[in-house]
Amino acid sequence: MSDPVQIRIKENGSIRVKGTVEIIDGEGNVIETKSDFSLCRCGLSTEKPFCDGSHKDVFKAPEGLGEI
Ligand code: FES
């Protein structure tokens, strides 16, 4: 049995995903991923849905939605 997928919300940053998952866009296309990557949750990345680091110094998550 494989380890469960881990999804971690980074404080004022991305959503880190560790494990094998399938991401499907709005048109039904599968987006290729690695087994360890970060998703953008600030909306500033030029590589959406992935984080490109653009959140640094500008993104502040709403209170209570920081790091879990
Ligand atoms: S969370 Fe990193 S660029 Fe948006």
C-alpha cells in the first residue's frame, strides 16, 4: 500500500503536494505533474496552476487560512 498523498498549506504561500495525483484542467486535459510540487493559491504565478514563487513578499492569506 502506498503512502497517502500529503497536501500542506504553506503560511502565506503555496499548497504543497507530495504524492502521485492527477490534475485535470477545465477542459478535461490532464496536467502532467511530478510527485512533489506546489500549487499557486495567490493567483500571481505565471505558471498556473503551479507556484513560481511570485507570492513571496506580496501574498498574505486571509486569517485562519495560513499554515495548517
Ligand atoms: S502561491 Fe506561489 S506564486 Fe502563487
